[in-house]
Amino acid sequence: MTSSDLVLSVSHLHHSYDARGPVLDIHDFQLKRGELLFLHGPSGSGKTTLLSLITGILPIQKGHVRLLGQSVEKLSSSQRDRLRAMHMGYIFQVFNLLPFLTVRENILLPVRMNKARAEKIYSFSFDEEAHRLAEKLSISHLLDSRAGELSVGQQQRVAAARALIGNPDLLIADEPTSALDSDARESFLRTLFEQAREQNSSVLFVSHDRSLMPLFDRALALGEINRAMARVEA
């Protein structure tokens, strides 16, 4: 596999919060372009820490994270922010929509805030792209509604459209289906994957719900790659 086939590469990554030792010790972890990866592990296994290091929210103490060929550990805080804004879409567990904005305004936030992300839109206008994604996610009739007025399932789809706009290279989803029933979860994921494949976006989906694993290209337990967990369990 060549470096051009990879969206994400992690090697010799260590992270500690105190003197008791690392919470993460990952020798090697890779995500291919266009791959749908399911990463699972129990609470406290380091999932949130790993995502924070990959996205550049936390500075890297030791090791290497390469996103689209760029060494994240060599970037300043502002450079990491720009890299995240340009190349990543993020679906949070609690969605983090702005309730006083409309659905349309929430979806458009990434391209309003980042010129490089906006330049990746192929539609004639931002509104046209927002409508296209909303239609794919069955929320086009809600575009002028306030986000705070929506159901949980509707908010989730708005969050997905916001993450997908501007064709991000990496889409990260952190337990986004925990509030949905099984039928709604599967329907949402199939729609999300359809859009990700259309844009050739890689998906890193983090959850403890292993019933979702068959829907992905590959599943990986964090305990398989995080040697810090093995030392704690020993």
C-alpha cells in the first residue's frame, strides 16, 4: 500500500494525562482512502483521546500522526485547526448544532468558515449543495426550521449533512447513533455511507455498539492496537 492510498496513518503514538502511564500506546494504525472503518472499545479505552489526537484538538506528545501526508505533530495549533476545517467532517454524539440557526445555516457552517472547504463544492451555489445533501438525508423540508425545534433523529441527519458538506477527506463519527433504535440506526448509516462513497470520503466510526460492525468494510477493537489497555488489564 502506498502513502497515496492512505488518508490516515498513526505510528508509535503515546499519550499520558499524568505520571501513572500512557492511556494510549499505539504502534500502528491506518485508514485507507474511501474505507469505512468501525472502531470499537469500552468506555475508558482511549477512543476519545485517540480522536482528539487525530483531529489535532490535543497536541501530540510522542509519535506520529499523518493526515493526507501531513505530519500533524509538526503543526502549530492554528495549523491543526486549519487542517481539521479543510479536510475533516465530524459528527458528534450530541450533534452540537446551533439551536437558534436554521437547518440550512447549520449545514453551511463549515463552508462559511473555511474558504478551502467551500472551494470543494461542485454545485452552482452553497444553497444548492445544502439542498442536495438535505434531500439525500430526507430533511429538505426542514431547511428553514430552527435546529432547536427538531427531533433527535432529524438533528442527527442535519449533523451528518454539516459534516459531509465540502467533500471532507475524512469523516469522523463519535457514537452518533446511540439515541436511535436499531432500524433508524441502520437506515441512517446506509444513507451516510452512500454519501461518503459518492464523495470518496473515508469514515472512522467510533462506537461500543458492535451490532453495527457488519455494515462496515472493516472492524477493529481499540484493544487490539492500544497496548496501554493490555498493560492495565494485565
